[in-house]
Amino acid sequence: MSLVPWRKQQAGVTNRQDIVNVRSGGLDAGSVLGSMLLSGTITANEIAANTITADEILAGSITTTELDFTPYVIGTNTADDVVDGGTYSTVLNTHLDANGIKISALTTFDGEWYSESGVDINATTGINIYGNATGLTTRPTKAGTVQCSVNAAGQIIAGAGAVLLDAGGIQLRGTAGNASMLTLAKADGTARGYLFYHTGLDEIRLVATSVQLSIASGTDYILMEDHTIPSSDSSYDLGENSTPKRWRTAYIDTFEDVVASSSIWWRDYHLGAASASPGASGAVAREPTTQTVGGWQLDLVTEHLYYDVHVEGDWDGASDPIIEVWFEYNDDNTGGNAADQITLDCVCRMKAPGETAIKTQSLTDSVTIGASDRYKMFKASFTLDWNAGGATVEVGDVIGIHLNMDIPNSSVSSGSEDIIVNYTEFKYKTALPHEKV
């Protein structure tokens, strides 16, 4: 069936209306009147192709109420109202504008993006730069000085060559003064220290600014501003026990106490001897010769030597002081026995300021001289018991020392009991290497 429109001007009607003539018996002749369909429906199958043109549709006769979809209204609707299709869709205006394309989490790209002139950009493998000695550079301008670069040798160079990072570590290359340095700073960027090579002085400097400079091992300080602190186990040395690695000279403004954790030093005093009635009943002074270093000769029971010494405050107060006597045998005993000996007696009498009673310790030492030549030197040693009952050694004690040869208890089989006392020393242990001034 087809509809052929025809026109008729009705009496009293100024607007032209279309009258549809129904052919082929599809509709009643009276079922279509003017612009109205009185009964039944017309489907697309019942409209012949090209039979209705725009001229046959009265202006304003089709409104939105006659449409079964929402129309697009120019000036009112925007691209926001357009639904994305299966093939084509819209792009956010914040992701595509005159400034370029914005890459975000919403942007995806599979496979290779770009591969030209030694640069690969791939969604799977990332960015690969190859071939050129310097593949990546940054500059203030296109042709400006390269400030940072990454090269094919695996080096990162920054600061126009002042800083280099590669497999060998980090290099800070000085140019003038302290121009290149490692800066240690607070979280806000305030510098607190520097490590740098000073080209002018040809030296490496570690400098702290406005803070204390410390070097530590774990929680133990080694260097703290004005102190050099050893590890707590006291097993480390300042220098080494070998000539090339010892400290030679120390320049000190104020020298206070150098204190050891135990008594590792000896404090010794040379004792000058005195003799009562020297040359008569007392000891005889002997001058140095080509055979003897000189001293006081003892060869009679009546000959004695006297010394005095003071116990200073640097004594540790818990070790035994020692008196040592060097002497030469003053006769020929080469025909004597291997067990021949000289016996010396040493009596120490002590008193401190404020005390009245004398504290006394009597000491003896027998020194084997054997079959000795004349002028052969030996040494006798006497140990004071610092904690002897009734004769305790104390700081501040003045000690008077009485020395003589105990001839009855000496045994010399070939020569005689005759010695020259050359040198006498009093010593005690201390934690200080010297007395504090």
C-alpha cells in the first residue's frame, strides 16, 4: 500500500492541510483526514520510499511530544549529553587542550609508543635510551651548559661536572676553594656541616657549623668537640707500637691530668746519699775512673749511707714502693764460688706531718755475685709493704733510709766484702705520667 498526498483548500481554512489518499485498499478513504489519522496505524513498511519530503510536512506540526527520544537542542545541550559509543567516545577537556595531552591514571597505552634515534618508550618495558655517549641531559636552555647528564657508561654527572656518581662511588670535584662539598643539613635545608676537598690548601676538611662535631662508633664517642674519647673497653691505641705510626710531637696550651684507668707508670726519684764521718768511720766517696762510675765505698760494718724521700700525691695508694741500689763489686772474686753473694740491709723510717711516732720497716736483699771480676755492676731491690701492720706507707710520708752492707751475712770465698754504691732510686706506681703542677 502507498500513500499519495494531495492538497485541498477547505472553505474558511487559511492554512494548507495535507489529505492523504489511501490506495491499494490499505485504509478507509475516510480514515485519514487532513493532518490527522482517524484510526489504525501507519508503519514504515506502509510508506513508499521518497513519497514524503520536507515540503509535505507542515512546519511546527511535529513536536517533542510526537518523538520517542530526547532531542539534541543546539545552544542548550553540550558534548556532556552525548553518550559514548562502542567505537567512538568523548575526551575530557582537562586532558586535551592547547597545552597538550595530559597523561594520568586514566590514560593507558599498550605496547610501544615511540622508537626513534636511540630512544624507546614502551608501555611494558619503560623508557630506554641507548647508543649515544650522553643519552639524557638537562640544561637551562636548549643550547645551554649541561647541568646534569646520564651517559652510556652508567655515570650520572651533575653540577656541570662537579659531582659524579658511578660504580666507583661518588666524586665531589673541587674547582676553586671549597666550591664542591658534601653538605649535611637539617630537614628544613639549614646547613650544619661540610665535607670537602680544599683545592687551594690541597687538603680534605670536615667542618661543623653552629653544632658540635662528634665521631662515634655506635653509641661510644671517639671524638667529641674538645675531647678525644676511646672505646669503653680501653683496648684502642692512639697511634701504633711501631715507629712509622707513632705521634711525635704534641703542642698543648694547658696540660692538665693524663690519667690511666690503672697504675701503668712508675714515678721514680734519684736519691742523693749522705755519709756520717765520710772517710773516717763512715763510707768513703769514690770518684769516677776508667774502671768505675764512682759513688760510695762500703767495706766495713761501721759504714752506712743515708737517704730521704717524700711520698707524693700521685702514688696510687695501693701498691708497694721499691728502693733499688746499683753497686759495683770492688774486689777480684774470679776464684770464688757461683753462689757467692753480697747482702745489703735497708731500714726505712716513716712519718707524716701531724704524726709523732716513727713507722719502721727493715728490709734485706742478698745479691748473687758468683766468681765476679772487680768493678762488675749489680743491683739490689727492696720492696716496702705499703699496708704493713703498724708501718703503713701513706701519701705525705717522709721516709728516712739507712743502707749498709751486712758483712756477716755476705759470703765471698775469694775476694773481700767490698762494694761501691753507684746509684739509688725510690719509685712507686701511679696512674699519672707526671706530677700535676
